[in-house]
Amino acid sequence: MPERIEEEAKNLAGLAPLPDGPRLEVSGDYSVQGGTIRLEGRWRDRSDGREGTVEVRREMRSDPRRLAAVQREFALRVLGDALPGTPALAKRLGNALREQGLLAEAREAYRHGAGSGSAEERAGLRFAEGFVSDEMGEREAAAEAYRRALEAAPGHREARVNLGLSLLALGRLDEARAELERARADAADDVEPLLHLALVEESAGDRERALARLTEAVRSRPHEIAPRANRAELLLRLGRHREAREDFAALRSEHPEFLPALLGLGYACAALGERDLAAAHLKSFLSSAEGRPGLGELAERARTELQKLEGG
């Protein structure tokens, strides 16, 4: 286990101002009791005589990636105990914990690390804290972490966008709109805030304004998938099926690998009474989607729509 600690120290050498020379003496041991692995590390700082002990207990699993993450966590905890106030250590520790699914502990590691370092480092750790809070479904905590990231680095674009999304999830639409408008102003060539602003407008019940946001995004990035796909979906919800079909057809022509465009064409054609064409698009989607990961739910929707067409 000392080898892993040494390896992590070398990995960190390019990320943080670690002390020069072999200052730390480290040793470690592990034992397995039932389904639990116990790791114990001891360290001593030759320069000032400080020393300490760190223990980690985790449930054993057969997944080798999890075991590797546990070993990384252990090594980083030993180094963090010996070298407090090193943001790069806190970030790597949080990442190792998150990889194990230990989100609450990962969040605490990020939060603790944000107490020191440069403004950029503190903002990065607060952003990571907010991201994990989002994963935990704790939107208020996420919003607070993103605000703290912006206090440290007001130009942190991702933190401002995510703050807007957290506020949207909390139903605080005016605040969400304000943050996303600012993100848009800070990076006029970035369409992501526009896509999220469309969600805010639709949540506020103003679908026409949402459509205007998406049209602006399409004009700004006419060849990207997300702006046109989002607009096509909204046009379907608005019952403007011919316009939706045009957008889906453009996506299919320019991005044939984007299979949801086939599904959208099927829906639009079905709504326009073009049953044979709709069925052909849906069958093409199902054939192309077979065995593709992440498309199971869309494939089920396509089968349901196809059954309606063929049953009618």
C-alpha cells in the first residue's frame, strides 16, 4: 500500500506545490474481515516530526474498478492528512469517493478542500460540490455551492449555468432566468444558456417565448444538433407539425447518426395524417436503434406509436 501512496504523490506533483524531496515516511497495512476491507496508513514528516494514522473501511466488491478507487481514496486520505490545505488532494479524493458512489463523503471532501487555495481552485471545488449535490437531488445545497463558486470566481461559466438550472428545478423561475441571461451575456457565442432559457420560459407557461429562444439558438448554431432538435420537439408540443417535420428532416439530412430525428419524423407525419410515411420512419428508427445503448425508452415509444398506426 505505500506504493500506491507514492504513486499518488507523483501524480499530484504536477498539480500542486508539494514539498520537494522525500519528506514523508509512509507505511500501510490491510486486512479483510468478513465482507469488509480495512486499510491503515501511517505517516511521519521528517522535517517537523509530525505523524498520523489514517484508517479506511469499505465493503468488498468483486468490481476491480471499485477496489482501485478504494485504494486511491486511502492513498489520498493519507496524503491529505499529512499535507492539509492542498486543494488538488481534496479534488482527487472527492473524485475517488464519487467513483465509489459515496456522494455525501465526496461532497464533504470537495467542501473541506474549498477552504484553501487560489480563487480558481476554490471555485472548482465548490462547483464539484454543487454537481454532487445535484446528483443527490439536493437542489438548494447545489444552488448554494454554485453561488459560492461564483463568489470565488464570478466568471465561472459552468457554475452560473448550473446555478440557473438548480433554480429552475426549484421553481424559482425569475432567479433562474436572471442567472442564465447573465451567462448568455458573458459568452454571447454560447447557445447553452439559450437552450436552458427556453426551458425557463416553457416552465413559466410562455411557449412562444420559449420558441423564440430556440429559434435564436438555431440561427446562432444552425448546424448543431441540440438547438434544432429542441425546437423541433417544442414545435411538436405546440401542434405545429409541418414546421416540426422540417426541422426533423433537416436534422436527418445533416446528422444521419442522430436517430431521434427518425422518431420525430414519425410523430410529425402521423399527426399530419401521413400514416404510411410515419410507419416507415418509425420502423427505420426501430431497426437502427436495435442493440444501441440508451435508446430503450425511445424504442418503446416508437413501438407504441407504430401499433397505433397499424391498428388503426
